[in-house]
Amino acid sequence: MRTVLIIAGKDLLLAWRDRFGFIWWMITFPLLIAVLVGLIFASVLGGVSKVTAVAVVDEADSPASRAFAAAVNEGGMLHLTRTTRSAARDAVRRGKMAAFIEVPADFEVSPGLLFGDPLPIALGVDPARRSEAMFIEAALYEAAMALLRQEWMDPATRPRLIETWVRERHGTLSPLERGSLEAAIAVVDRLALDTRRDFVALGRSASVARQGPVNRGPASRAYSAEAAASAAKAGPAAPRERLRVIPVAEAEVRPRSSFEVCFPLGILWGLLGLAAEFAIANVRERDAGTLQRLRVAPIGRWQILLGNGLAAFVACLGVVLFLLAVGRVAFGVRLQNMDVLAMAVVSTALCLVGVTLLLSVLGKTESAVGGAAWAFLLVMAMLGGGMVPQMFLPGWMDTAGNVSFVKWAIRALEGGIWREFTVGEAAWPCAILLVQGVACGAVGLMIGSRRERF
């Protein structure tokens, strides 16, 4: 038993000597993952926690359209920004807005929505954010229903709602018909105020259900059989379109297949694995004495760093080009703008070179660096939208995602593959990638130099 205790103490002492790896894996990383995942799932369980930006093209510019826009903004789920059609589609194409809606000139919220009529607006969604389409549609319908309730409770606007609904279905009404309909609706309103009748009716229905099915007569059974036969002959009812969705082809921005959306993400995961592997290889060289032998040779330190960086850069280029070739040949992934794609590939590869240099000094042993590297890369992927859709991230976490190179690398690659970025539009994400790469490389170089001195 004494031997077992000595061996266990030896292992714990070796782990403690690499204090960064010990504290990181035992305390910091589990706590960080628990907090981040907890915050994300708290957002999911509690609904989308941030306001989604949506552009609106208001061709009507009427009191009804402005009231609808105000109702949408008051709902707290969407924030509508008025703009022109070209600006709205350009914002969606560049990924700055999740979607845009077009309000036609004859827009009017009709009570027909209660009977399955579609909302008289058009919706265009960013193809890379289709998971948000249903959420946006639900928010628009909720705002329309809230506006209907508000106008129905107002005696001054209720006649207009009645007239709109009847005109859509039966044409115009004579004064006598209008008076009769309004009188009938008034009776319904008075009955609706007496909630006790609803509870009585509900109780009676439950009582009848407990007593079993009603014994119907022959005539009733014959009518039911005839109705069932007619329904079966007619077949299932055709689904009604709830909202007219603008084909993305109208905006000339759409991925031709799901692979054009997924391949930038796959490329990033390949580069993340490559960065972790090169960081571990650098530590392996240091532990094996290869780095020490290079240092005593007539070779400058800058030459060693440049050689390591060049190897990582060439490997990154090879991974990206290989995956793009596979996507183009096997899955039909288009390469829309070669100039922008070249900018994105080069800037992403240079950024990963700096990240690799930083990862290689996050620990003293191979296992510590491997663990810390993947922990860092997973957090960057989580913040950058590589693991969880950004619509489910809390607002502050989505803002913090701007520091993640994953977000900007995906944006730049999409710009060259299917978003059709111009060189000027791609310059911003590419510049951010270069700045982040230089910053990571500088921090890694500073930490490495400090360790060599001490």
C-alpha cells in the first residue's frame, strides 16, 4: 500500500509542477464551460434573449403600416429599421441583418388572419440564418394579433375592421346589413364578458365526455357517414401559406446548396485542428531538445520563428485549398469571387499562424498545451457561432463574439463563396483577422521570450 501511495503522490506532484495545466483543467476550464453552457441554455429555455435586427421596406407608409411596425418593435423580439429595398437586401447579403420585410402599398391588417389568411407582407431571410425564419415569422404574427386586439377593443376602429373583413369575403354591405352585423357582434361582446358561462359550458362538456359517446339516431349516423365519405373523397386540405417568402434569388444572394453554407464552417474546424496540432508539435520539439540544438546552431531566433510560421501557413493553405477543391468537385460548391476568396484564405491562414504561436506557450508540457489549446479553440468557436447559432446567444455573448477569429473567418469565406462580397466589403473582416493574428503572435512571442530568460 505504501508503494501505491508513493506512486500516487509522485503523479500528483508532477501534475502540480505544471501549475497552469493543473489549475486550468481541474478548476478554470470546467467552471468556464459550466458557466458558458449554462448561460446559453438559460437563453434557449427562456426564449431568444436578444433583439433580432430586421430591415423593413415600407411601401405603404400609411398609419396602418406604421402602427404595425410600432407593434413589432414593442414586442421586444424584433427591431425594425426602415430603409430602401436595395439597402435592405444588401444588408441581408452582407450578414448585417437577419432578414428584411416588404410592406406593400395596400397593406392592411385584416381580421382574416384569425381565419387562416396570410399576413400581407413579404419576408426575405439570410440563407445562412434560416433557423431564425420561423422565429421572425412568429414575432410578426404576434405583433399583428396584438394590433388586431387593440383595434377591436377600440370602438372607433372596430367598424373599419368589420368592413375590411366583410369586404374581403362578401363585398360591400348595405346599411341594414351593417347594422345587423354590428348588433350581432355587440351581443357576442356582452356574452364574452360573462366568463362564468364559459366555465359552465366547459364543465358540461367534461361531464358528457365522462359519460361516454352520445347515442345518435339513424339519421345522425347516416349524415356523419356521408360527411366522412365526402371528406375522404375530397382528400386533405391544401396547406395555406402563412407568409409570402421572397425567393433569395430575387436578391441574387443565395447558396445553391446547404454545402455552400456548411463548407466555411468545416474549413474552420479543419484549421482549428491544424493549429492545435502545430502547437503540440512545437512543444514536442522543445521537450525533445530539437529547439535547443537549433538555438546553439548559427541560426537566428527570428529564422526559427519564421520557419515555424511558414510551415503553419503552408499547411493552412493546403487544408483550405483541398477542402475547397473537394467541395467544388464533389458537392458543387461555387466559388463566386476568387479575389475575395483569396483575401479570405490568406488572411485566415495568417491569423491561424499567430494563434498557433500563442497556443504553443500556454503550457510547459505536451499534454498541458494540447488541453489548453483545444479549450481556447472551443471557446472561440462557441463565441464565434461555430457551435451554437448566434440567435440563441445572450446579447453580451454575441457582442463578445466579435473578438473571436472564427466569426470573421466564416464571414470572409462566405463572402467569397456565395455572399458575393466586393473587395471593399471583404476588407473589414480580413483586416480584423490580420490584427487578431498579429496580436496573438505578439503575446505568444512575449510569453516565450520571458520563459527562456527565466
